[in-house]
Amino acid sequence: MFEHFFQCPYCWEEISMLLDPSVSTTYVEDCEICCNPIEISVKFRQGELISFSAENLEQ
């Protein structure tokens, strides 16, 4: 597991998330600052993060 920093698409605060390099997936997690739901998509290849997105669900 490693820590990844990104900007919340709602409140624009920098937040962090622990990512497991053995799992590529899409899921919803609430922002730890403003509590809005963020759609997180992560893709790994051979243990390296190749894609990360944090999207506003209300678009």
C-alpha cells in the first residue's frame, strides 16, 4: 500500500488515500474534508500506478 495525494473535485482541498497496488478498480469514497462522494478509478500495471482519477459524481 502507498499513499496517493490528490485534489477533491468538490472542495478542492488536497487529500490523501492509501492505494493497494494489487487492485485496479473503480469505487466511491467520501472526501475526508467535505464528505461528498468521489468516484475513484485506479489502474496498476506490475505494481506501478498507471492511471488515477477522482471525479465528481454530480456532473
